[in-house]
Amino acid sequence: MAIQFYSDETRKFYKLVETENWPTVVISGIRMHRTEKIDPKKDSFLKLKSLGKIKGRVLDTCCGLGYTAILSSKKSLPSIYF
């Protein structure tokens, strides 16, 4: 069953889309995660890897489902994608 709705307030169509592992959100046709040749889970791990060691706080700018922010709050990440 698809989870989707239209907001009269924002005039945008929102839809939750399945991928191989973690879902992504599509807002008026724009995916909030990379999904071509990669999945949202691997994309989130690679973003964090590119930062190196995280020191201090991380600001989540609300551009998706919070995967990168959630992973960045972990003290250590599995090496599966590194």
C-alpha cells in the first residue's frame, strides 16, 4: 500500500517510496535521497564517511527522513559501507 498525500497548504504531493532497504520520500517528483545506482542506506553511510570523524554537533536541515542525522548520532558505525 502506498503512503501518499497532497497538502493544500504547501501545494505539494508527498509519497513514501520503497527501495531495496530504507524508503525515501518524494516531494512533488523530487526524491529526498539518491536512489540511482545507490540506495538511501548506503548514501547515508557514504555521506558520513566523507566527513571523517565527527566533532561537535550535527545540524539536520530536514531534507529527508533523518537517516544521516540518526547515523551521525551513533558513537560508532558498522564498517559494512566503509
